[in-house]
Amino acid sequence: MAICPKCGEKIERLDVMVTRRDLCRYRDGDFDNEENIGFDIDYWKCPACHAVLDIEPNMEAADGFLMV
């Protein structure tokens, strides 16, 4: 089980901040028909102390951190 380097808690998962890209349609002053077309991982956070962790912004790096 991974240990947060900031607070020392044992953690089984990570929180993640992502930026989404959506395709929307605009008409008559409103957006509708939202469709997610992708996302970028911004950073990973500890679910216990909410500190931003120094982990590369990809799922492979997160998996490696959690497998420790």
C-alpha cells in the first residue's frame, strides 16, 4: 500500500484533477448536447490531506505510485 509523502497516511487511491474537453452545441443563448471528447490529467492529490503529489500526470505513473 502506498504512503503519502506529505502526511504519511496509507492510501489505496488518488484524487485527480482533470481538464475536460467537451463538444457542445449553442443555440438561443444556451448550451446543450454536451459530449465529452477528451481530458488531460492536471495533477494527483492525496485523498487524506489533499496535498498535490509529485507524480507525473499520467495513469501509468499513478499506478506505479500506488503499487509501492
